[in-house]
Amino acid sequence: MFVPISSCKRMAAAASTLAVSALIALVSFPADLAAQGPPVQNGPMFPLALWWAGAAVLGLVLAYGILRNRSRTRAEKQVSEQATKNLYAEEERSRVRSGSE
């Protein structure tokens, strides 16, 4: 029986995909998962609450910054760009004056 090479390649690709999927499933879902018992309280919830609160505050600050930056006028953007260029030029002059390259 003759099997075309392209068909063999497809079967090999399908077999390797199946093998990788099976390996991921075995690692992700161990057989003794049900035997681990109920969850155990390992400590106070306060540090976890602080972590979540910090993440929420960081998200709010990022959203505020993005929204504030979007509402800048063209003149404000030009002033900011010019100030950045001036700062870079001043740093370059300082670097050249000190002789460090």
C-alpha cells in the first residue's frame, strides 16, 4: 500500500500535536488531584487584600494618566516636546563639556 508523503507529514504533525496536548494535560491535571484534600487556611487574608488593593490603585493611576494624556491640547504637546528636546540638548552639552564620550 502506497501512502503519499504529504499525507505522512500531516499524520506526523497530528501525532506530535496530540502528544504535546497529552503531555500538557498530564502535567496540568495530575491523577491525585482529588486526593489533595480541602483547601487549608494558611494565614491571614490582610496581605492578600493589600496586594489586590495595590493592584487596583495602580490600575486607576494608569487609567488616569492615559486619559489625562489623551486630553492634552496640541500646544501642550508641543511645549512638552520642546522641553524634552531642550533637556536632551543640555545633557549632550554637559557630556561634551566634561569630556566623557
